[in-house]
Amino acid sequence: MTWHELVVKWPRCAAKKLQDSFYINLGIGLPILVTNHMPPEIEVWL
């Protein structure tokens, strides 16, 4: 896995799987990048 896949593609893919009102534990570091790709209409609990 390249750095680009790790930093951009993985969080984008993970964000697509989130649904409104999900409870998620993203941890810190790379997982928090998922929030950068979430649609604004989706509300999740971190």
C-alpha cells in the first residue's frame, strides 16, 4: 500500500460506509482523516 492509498483512499472509502447516527471509534492518527471525507449531512458520534 502506498502512502497515497493510506492517507487518501482508505479514509475516503471508510467515510462512504458511514451512515447517519452511527457511533464510531476512529482512534487518533490516520483514522481521524475519515472525518475529512464525510458528507456534511451525515451526523456521527465519535
